[in-house]
Amino acid sequence: MEYLHRCLKKLHGNTIFKFHPKCNKLGITSICFADDLMLFTRGDVGSVQAMMDTVNQFSTATGLKASPTKCRVYFGGVDETVQQRILSITGFQIGNLPFKYLGVPLMCRSLTVNMCKPLIDRITSKITHWTSKLLSYAGKQQLVKSVLFAITNYWMQVFQLPKCVTKHIEAICRSFVWSGKAEISRKAPVSWKKICEPKNAGGLNITSLNEWNLATLGKLLWNIQAKADKMWVKWINIYYLKEQDFFVWQPKSDCSILMKNLVACRDIITQSGYWQAVLQNGFYKTSKMYMSLRGEKEPVPWRKIGFQNLARPRAQFLIWMAFMDRLNTKTRIQQFGIHTDLRCAFCPEQETINHIFFECRWTRSVWTQMLVWLGYHHVPGNWQYEKQWITMETNKKGWRRQLLKAATTELMYAIWQNRNAIVFAQGTREDHVLERVKFIIYTRCARHRTLTTHFDENTLYVE
Ligand SMILES: [Zn+2]
């Protein structure tokens, strides 16, 4: 490719060859990335002929030929008879905008919902893959956090996605987390806004797309402001800004839609606290801008339960639901008009969250034994009471609190799993639940030396 660029450079001195009107000031004739090559020239027969001669010279020297079926010519404001002559010189077919380049659509108008369809299709195909059906709530949440966000983020590095598209993507993700399906449903025990909040504010720290998109646009703004050594920044400076300060510059009606979008959001970005830090340090981090745009959120008292909790993610998801008071107990389901047998899975009393954790005789006895095992002399109450006690204890430091955090999380998960097995699959009460939970904790803590010094392999725990 280096040789091709050298050949194309020779066109600069060719009197017949004329640059594309928006490329002459930077002398751009080609852009190459991976195995894609874009050539730019003015739409006249002489210039195209001169360019094709150079390309043919390159092909003869290297044996690398362009495939006519894969190449396209894109015209802008070129007379139809000239277009036909150019097509016969190149042997390529005519192409229409938008076309896909490096996975995203290239076009001169604003991004429409229809153009975002490949993005939505990719997300839907990830969700409908058979393996995603086997995931727990925590697994689905992780898939949304990593894969689905990565797909969307790739587009957001170059576009401002239409609000209805981000809303649609978030609705797909919400449905997937709660129902495991891509079909949008309104069923959601916790609002998406809450889920997107940071963990210390009681959320799950899933990225809010609109704010993330603003932060990615901020990066483009910073590149323009810092006059980064990038071709697109130079191009914008020469053709749009023309030595004007971007922060006072107003776009003309025929200006690129991306520039218009950047101007529309520049005030929000530059008024954020982080922008001042960027100006001082000369370094922009999208995630820090995102945090700054989100602002400070009111922390929840029980925030420590989600930090450095050694329990399995699926168990952590359950305890988060319990702290949010969103577990679908039978009495809660009845409030939504679904009539069901209200009896507890373990006793004849009515199933509420306070009953199952830990007013119920059986769960209370297991919880009491767990507390004794952990060395606590605490008389348990109902869930509202225990919630406060757990919050108070986990806000303290030390290995015992870390064990309490993991043990509470795993035990509540085990009880809930057992309850589900009885309610939905005619299961029976698990008599060795405590031993199983202890073993899980032992294996989860095995890699943490500060904790294992307080363990014994046979009794698992030494006072
Ligand atoms: Zn009960």
C-alpha cells in the first residue's frame, strides 16, 4: 500500500488531475484502512483517467488487482453523461449513499432509525442466541454490560444516535434482563433509570446510553479543541472552522450533521466539571466525562453489601432485589392482581418478604445457625429489621464482616432457590442447606488469605 500511496502522490504534479473539491487543501487522494481503500478525485473524465492509470500501474507492478464487482463509484453533483463515461473508464458499478464502512453507515445526512437497524439486529441476535437463554439474572446483566454495550459504543464513537434508537436499545436490554427475551415487554420490577445508577446509589451501574453518547461526543470536541494530529481534525479546521474558535463558531446550513450535533451539545459538555480538569491536564477520558455528566447521586445506606462481596453474582443479584424490596413473593404478586396460594413454601403462614426472611420458623433457624457459625450473638428479627442490622454490620471493617456479607448473600439465595423449587417444580425442603452454603463460601473465600486464616477445612470456621 505504501507503493500505491507513492504512485498516487505523483498525481499531485499531474496537470490533468484535479483533486476532489473538499480534498485539495490537504492533498488527499486516498484513505486506506485494513483491506479497504477509498480514492478521491474530482468528477471529471481527465482526473478519473489519470487516477485509474496510476491504479493500473500499481496493479501491473504488484499483481494486486481491484475486483470490479466489489468496487463502487460514488458521485456527488456530477452530470449524468460524465457519470456514464467515468463508469466505462473504471469498469466499476455506481454506488449509492449510505454505504457501510468498517461496520457503520457512511452518509451525508443525519442518521435515521432505519440506518440503525443493523445495530439493533446485531444486539437482538446476541440476545436470541441459544446460550443467552441459559443465563441467570446476573449473567444477563453482565451480557448487557459488556457485549451489548460494546456494540452500541462502537457506533457512538462516531455518531450521535437518535434518542428513539437509544430508547429502543435500552428497552431490548431491559426486557432481556428481566424476561430473557428480545421482545419488548413492560414487565420490569426495577426501572431502567434506577438500574443505570451507580452501585452506591442502589443501581447496577449499567451505562445510560444517552449520557454515554454525550461523553463520546465530548471526546470528538476535545480532539477539535486540542487540534489533535488527526486527518479529520485537520480537515474540519481547514474547511469549517477556518482558524475560528470552535466554541463560538456557528455551522452553516450545508455543514456536516456531526458538526451540527457537536455544536448542539458543546455547552452541556463544556459546562460539566470534568471539562475544566481536561483543559488543565490535556487528557480526556470518556468514562470520567460520563461520571461528571451523571452528577452525584444520593448513596443508599446498604451500598457496602454490593462491594467486595465474595458471593456468586447470581446470589448478589438476589440480595440486591431483596434490598430493593422487589422480590416477587406471593403477597407481592397478589398486589398485581394475580391470585395465587399465599402459603409459605416452608410453613402454612402467608408468604411475605418479612416472613421468608426470617420470620418463618425454618429460615429463621437456618439464619440463626449461620450467625452462630459466624460468631455473632444476634437475635434475628424480620427482613426490615435484619436489613438494618446487616447494613450496620457490613459498614464496619474486618474479615468477620466480609464473611457475613458473603454468607448472608449466599444463604438468602439458597433459601429463595429452595422456595422456587418447591413452588414451581414440586421440590422439597433442602435439609442440608447450611452445609452447602458453608461449602460455597469456603470455596469462594479460598483464594483470600486474610479470610482463610479464620477457616478450618473440617469445621470451615474457627472462632
Ligand atoms: Zn414460612
